[in-house]
Amino acid sequence: MKKLFVILILAIGFASISFTVIKEQQAKPWAVPDNYQKMKNPVAADATSLADGKTLWSTHCKSCHGAKGLGDGSKAAQLKTEPGDFSTATTQSQSDGALFYKISEGRDDMPSFKKKLPEADERWTLVNYIRSLKK
């Protein structure tokens, strides 16, 4: 009985520590340099851009962020950090330049897309598509 109690206490302690570490990773702010915060998207958010953005999203983003940007992609559960819900006001209130920076540079589980999408206009097109994911 004592062994079971000790194992239970250790399991609860380990789960608590793991949960705290995960929460700390999720709460870590993502600093965006001022020059990116102020950048304007040079790609018009027209039908062509949104269609191209959807194609890029399906190829490069959907597996983690989900089809509708809810953070529920097929690989999301394997990530150490929460992929986020792009339909929320928190994401949608970020500047285009901030989203462009995050796509371009990456962080932690989020890869940099500067090599995968070397044309800046492709990354700006993704920003336009992310704007279409709002609730």
C-alpha cells in the first residue's frame, strides 16, 4: 500500500512539473522587432492572393495549424509548443509585419520559412490567408 501511495505521489508531482513546463513554453512572448511591426503587406488581399495563400497553407502550415488555423493539425499533438488558434482576436490583432516576421523567422517548433518560401511575396500571401481565418 505504501509503494502505491509513493508511486501515486511521484506521478502527480511529475505531471505537475510537466504541465508547468508546457505552460511556461506556451506563455513565452514572441518578440517582434519594431521595423517588422510597422511593415505593410505589399501583396493585395485579392481572390488570387487568397487562393495562392490557401495552397501554400495546405502545403506548409495545415499539418500543425489545422485546415482552419485552429491549432488542430495532424502534427499538433506532437509539438512541444501550442500551435495557436489563428481565428482569435489575439492573432488577428497582430500587424501584418508581425505575422510576416514569425513566418519568416520561426521559433521553437515553428520552422523558418525563408528557405522553404524564398520569395517574400509568398510569405506575405500567407499573411493574407491567415487574415481570412478569423471567426
